[in-house]
Amino acid sequence: MVANRAGNVRLRSKAYSDLGFAYRQMGEPLQAKQAFEQSLQVMPNQPMLMVMLGLIAQKNGDLAEAVRQYTTPRRCSTPTLSTCCWRRRCGKKDAWMRPTSPSSARRVSRPI
């Protein structure tokens, strides 16, 4: 498997993240979560993967973990479209400045 053998950190991280997206499309959220986490171990601070982990946590009903994953990207880089859109659904006009609370996650949460 490329993810295990790639010497280049970016290539290894990309292989794990691609694997995660493939698992997610196949309806295998646990395997997707593991692949996303492996990609983040290899190369931290990937906002899109943190948002994906947030979506998986939200779907599993773990709103505290979802909020943690959704708010972590804003601490490590520039805003992602997904995170900004999610925060705007919470009624945050300055969608990137304030932390999101679990109560606002419940307010906007809906089945995925």
C-alpha cells in the first residue's frame, strides 16, 4: 500500500486521506476515521480532514467531538469553506472568530 511505503510525508498523508475519502464514500465511517487520523499523524493541521472527522463524529451523535473537530481548523490555519458555512448555520456573523458551543451544534445538527 502506498500509504505505508511512501517516503515523502506529503505523499503518505495524501494516500491516507484519499483512503479515508474512499472509505467514507463506501459507507465505512470507522475505517474513514482511522485513515483520516493516520493522515493527520503524518501531517497535522489539515483543516479539511478535521472537518471530515467532525462530520463523522456528528453522524455518530458525538456532538462534543464534532464541535472540537470543527473548531480546531480555525486555530491552525485559514478558514475552510465547510467550517465557515457550518458556523454561519449556527448564527455566527463573524463565523471565524468565536468558538462554537455544543448547544449551537445541537441547534443546527440534523441527520446526515
